[in-house]
Amino acid sequence: MHRGVLPRLAAVAACVLALAACSSAGDAGTRVTDGSSTGQAALGVGVTEYAAGQRPTIPDLTGPTLDGSTLTLSSLHGHVVVLNVWASWCGPCREEAPLLAKVAGATRSAGVRFVGIDEQDRPEAAKAFSTSAGTTYPHILDPDGTLLTSLRIVPSTGVPSTLVLDTTGAVAARVIGPVDEATFQSLVLSVAGGASGAASASASSSASASGAG
């Protein structure tokens, strides 16, 4: 083989691997799009909003919780729900969890409810983590990854990831990876504000129809 062929083959292989990595990142939802043809509006790296009427749905998750009770996600319909996938072994989760606890407290009066999915964790480690971070909201246990796998809108390696569900349980926003407090609180309140506005409009419409009758 010619002496210069091997270096050229190595360079080609490197380019192919780089392209594959970029493609995988896009599939994981980390690329930002302008939303012009998908009904999605980009807020930043890893954050995607879905326009009303074009929001994907997820399965009705149910399972035992960290405190020994049982939770079914549909029991929270009527509330904006923040669904956060985390684990005590996840480095970025250690930084994100206290911020989530603060946002949970700040948005509760707006009708927002938080739920965690504790991913393939040891119960004692998960309890210690939750106590330390102050995440007092319920956490559904996912010891074998079944729940995360069912969330097809989130990559199977997506820890941490967060979904913001509207009052019907549809996905209004998705976050892949950690997010800063200000961006996250703004995102959650935006969804909650939209839900409140829709409810007010519906009530007003019903009142008008009743008056006309």
C-alpha cells in the first residue's frame, strides 16, 4: 500500500466519526431549531417548546414512590406538571436538584406540581439525595429503566431530563440535560400562564354562551 494512503484513510475515518457524533446529538434533542416547520420554539441548547395543538403525549406513568406510596401521573391532570428524571449517581443532578426544589416552591401557588423519576438508583442513596436537595415532592421509582424507556421523547440516557406537561398531560416543553434556575422558572411559568389564560378564555366563552341563551 502506498505510504500516503494510511494517513488519508485515518482522516476519512475521523470525519465519519465526527458526523456520527453530531447526528447522535441531534437525535438526543440537544440541537436548537427555529421551529418554523415543527411548531417548536427554541429557547436554548437542550430546551424545546411545543406549540399548543402540536404537543406530544406520554404514557400515563404509575409506580411506587420514594416515600412508600403510589402515584399515577394522570391524577395530577388540571395542574401543570414538571416531570424530572434524576438519580443520586448523576453528577449534574446534584447541581440541578436544589434549583428544582426552589422553583417547585416558587411556582406551587401558580398550580404547578413537580414529580421526580428516580432512575436505576439505590433507595437509601436516593432518599439521602432528595433530603439533602430539599426535593420534597413525590418521586416515582424506576429501578429497571422501564419508565424512562417509555418516554420516547427523552433519550434513554437522558439523565437529567425534564418534561413540562400542560394541564391535559401533553408535553409543553422538554429539557435535555441540566438547566439554570432563571431559564427553568421562566419556562415553567410560561406554560402555567398559558394554561391559566386558556382556562379563563374557556370560562368567558361558556359565560357568554349561557348569557346568549
